[in-house]
Amino acid sequence: MYYNEYLNLKSDLASGNKTFKDYEKSLHSLINRIIIDVQQKNIDGDVKKVIDIVNSVKNIEVPAPVKKRFDNILLNESEIAQRKTILNSKPRVLYCVVTSLCNIKCIMCQIIKQKWELPERAISEINDLMPYLEIVKWQGGEVFLYKHFEQLMDAAGKNNVSQEIVTNGLLLNERVINKLINYNVDLYISVDGLTKDIYESIRVGADFDLLINNLQLLKEIKSGFTDHVMNLGLNVLVMKKNIDQIEFYPEFAKKYGFKKLCVNAFGPDFISDENIFHYNKNKEFEIKIMQIKEKLLNKCKDLNIELFDCLPTFQQQESVIENSKKDEIENDEHQNKINNTDINDMKYKISEDKVMLCHIPWQKIFIDSDGTINPECFCDRHNPAGNIDKDKIADIWNGKIMQEYRTIIANESYHSRCSKNCVTGITHIKALKNIINPNLFWWYK
């Protein structure tokens, strides 16, 4: 189907029925429909359709700027469909902490104690991946303190990789902002208070007035660009100190040009009275959170702001606890099987007629703030797939741990290693498998 459509486009161009600009636009649309379809078929578990699509579109002439990326997507989706554990495809998504250094000391963050930076040796390895990567997310510490960060950002920009950056926004200046806009970076700024006293009591050493000046500068410069697609996201971590301000974040987001609002909750690892989700909660608090969630939803809808609400519903938490108890019995049985089975002996059990829970180990790598590498940040950090300080990314990508992840997920024996949040359903299914980037020409106007 897709190849015949491609041949018709070529024929229309040759006969003069389409201008080259119209042909190019139609070709881009066709390529995007192909990558969306093949990914969705894999998400649905339709293995035969995945293979049929991949085989039918191999002879389409894809524009050079996305040729390697397109070919890698097809190869990767084919390997997912076939439950391959050793991959010829490259990683498609990179989440990378570039430094643990930071210019402030947030009360909920211990990353500054790591004293770690991405080794210079790894930069060339990451640069080699750029033609294949669809998304790269840069994190810190504070990314703009890393001396090689602009080099990495430039490499991604020149290869048209969709970039996300998480920052506190205090080191932004006119030169950096112009570069971010030119590269169409999705910029996420963490702001944990809407007033000077609350913000500076949480983000110790920060200057609220400087933050506001930088947000105003960013909005002014961005307004002068009409042909770029940079998006701004506002991050907030809800705690005891700022809970009374959370409902007013949509107005703050609108004022400074943010298109997305991400509202997050603590996990149980942060032991403090500030962690009202685990150590300082009561029924009154639970009612308040549900009221805040409703207000955020309604305000963001009215203000045309995309809301990512990660605050729990407490019925959901109780359900997860019950499911976790049931899983403990299954976990023991699965763990005994895994512990007594060699990874090579496990491969024969893989069934191709079941929909897999997760695609992450086939598509992503996450470089953490101590150099360890896993498929994702919520994967088993006590048993990482490797360490960027001593291992090459290519070796980790097809190393023993990554193979184990792929095998146990394909076997549905993920209880032995995977996070209970993923297994029990508290982690949204779209975080485990989703269409990565529906537009290979996202930067193109």
C-alpha cells in the first residue's frame, strides 16, 4: 500500500502534476504515516503487520536528513516484533544526566553529593548516535554548568534530534536562549514556588527575582521568532511548603508562555515531613489533593495548557498496595526460575503471539548521575546495565543485562527485575511503549 502510494507520488512529480514542493510535502506525510503505523502495530502486538510494513517500504527513497533515522526505526520495530535480544538497531531515545553539579541546593535533591560529570570520552560515542536518535533529554544537576554541554546540544541540533532540557533557568542568557530557540529545544524549567519566600526556601541559594527576569527575557526573545517550534514546560514538585500555591500554577504558566505544566509528587525514597504523599498525610490532605487536581484540570483546559498531572489518586495507591501483595508470591516463583536459568536457555521460551508490556529496553538508554546506565530511570538501579565511566555505550546496549531485560519482558517474567509500578499498572502504559516521535520532519517548515 505505502510503496504504491510512493510510486504514484513519483509519477505525479515526473508528469508535472505535482511541484517538487508539493511532492516533498506529500512524501514527508507518507513517511510519517509509515513510522506511526509500524510503531502502533507493534504496540498492539500485530507482529505480521509490522514485518509486512517493513518489507514493503524498503525501496522508498527517503530524504538524506532522516535516512539513517528512518532505516533504524524500521530495523528496530522489526527486532521488537521478532523479540530479538541482540540488536542491530541503535538506541532511539537517550536520557542523559550530563553533570551532578548545580548552582543551588534544593531541599529535596541529593544529586550534588555525587560530584560526577559525563566523561569527555563519552561525547564522541553520543555524537555517533545522533543520526539515529529521535529524542534526547538532557538533565543535571544543572546542565548549563557542564563545560561540554553546548557541544552536545550543537551536535543534536545539527542532526535535527528533538531535544528536551531540564533546567532551573537561572543561567539562561540572551545567547543561550537564541540557540535554544534555533534548535527548537523543548525547555522544561523547574519552579517549586510562586513567591520569593517559598521558592527560595525550597531552592536554597536561588534568586527568585533573577528567575522572573530570565522568564521575561525568554518570553520576549521567543516572541520574535515566528518560524520555530520551541515549547516551554513548567515543572513543579508538590510538597508541604508549596501545596497552597499549586492551584495557581496554570496562571503563572500562561503569564510566561509555558505550553505544558508538569505536576509531580515525591516517591517514598525522600524521607521528610515535606513528603506529604508518604510521611505526613491524612484524610484532609487526600481531599485537598483531589480538589487541587480538579482545579488544575479545569484551569489548564481553559488556558490551553497541556497538563501532565502525576499526583496520585489515593484509591489508585491502595489498589497498587493490594496488587503488590499478590505479586510478591508470583515474584518469588519467577525469581527462582530466573536465578536458575541461563539467559541463553531462556530465549527458546519467548512467545511471539503475546503483547509485550514494555518496549523500553529495545529503544532507550538512560545515563544516570553516577555514570550508571539502565534502560530507564525507574529500572533497577541496584543492578545497572553498565557504567559510562568504564564501558562503551555499544557494549552496554547489547550487554548481558540489556539482553536479560529484553528476554524477561518477552517471556512475561518481568516480576523478577522490573519495577512494581510498571508491573502493577501505576506507571502509565504510554511510558512503557508509545510512538516515540510521530513526525520525523518536526523542525521542517
